[in-house]
Amino acid sequence: MAMKKLSITLPAELAEMVRRQAEEEGTSVSAVIADVLGHRARQLAGEEAVRWFEEEEGPFTPEELVEAERMWQAAEAHQRKMRRAAT
């Protein structure tokens, strides 16, 4: 993957949090920020997919929303498990 260097400015508390997180994970500040931004990009893509689906098929039913929440929670639990296993 091609990389591009950027210079960013963060509030002091946020910058310190990112530094601590990188240290705890044994990675770089850039990697932590890239992970967060990647998560945000996937979130936005998901939101766009939901909007498209609902425009085409109508709103999700309450049952579908409950099932989606269950699946989301399971996926997050799996990601936490994988992160713990990697450390």
C-alpha cells in the first residue's frame, strides 16, 4: 500500500491518548490513527449502503434491526478477541 506523510494538529489530550494507545499496542501513532480512520470509512460506507437499501426496499423492520444489532455485537466481540490474541 502506498503511504503518504501528513502533518496533523490534535488537541493535547487527544494527542496524548493516541500516543498512549500506540505504546500499549506496540505500534506507531500513524498506525493507530490509520486504524481509527479506516473504521470511520467503513462506518460511512455502511451508512451509505443502508440509505441505498432503504431507498430501494423500504425501511428495515424492527426484527431486522434487532438481528443487525445482534450481528454487530458479535462482530465487535470477535474483533476484541482477535486484538487480545494478537498482543
